[in-house]
Amino acid sequence: MARAFTQQFVFSGRTYPFKARIQRLGGTYVRQNTWVMPAAESAAQRGAQRLLAEDLCQAGIAVQFETVPAQRTLGEIQ
């Protein structure tokens, strides 16, 4: 049986100026200066997430896109 996986963004750094935008796009604050945001399914939402990731990179914030097992919870990240 194949494992199910999901994709997510992880943002780390001085994210406060982007807090509202990250939350609006589905981000969850998991620990000091770190947010997790599941990859969107709709094309419009993916485009908005891509633009956010570009803005965060330009601001010097670490942006990672990772694939994790679907059963992995936010509690395991903390």
C-alpha cells in the first residue's frame, strides 16, 4: 500500500509584517517565527501562495516547500 503525501510551505524568520497575508492563505503559526501553510488545490490560490513566497524570499525570510506524509500533524512539527 502506497503512503499518502501532502505538500506544504514552511516560512521561518521575521514574518510579522506578512502575518495577515499568511493567515488569509491558510497558514498556521507553529512556533516562534515559523508558519506552516498547506499547498493550495485551486490554481488561483496556488498563484497567491507563489506570490507570497516570492515576497517572503525578497524580505530575507526562509521559504521551504516540502512533501510530508499526510498523517503527519502540526504537533509533530513543533
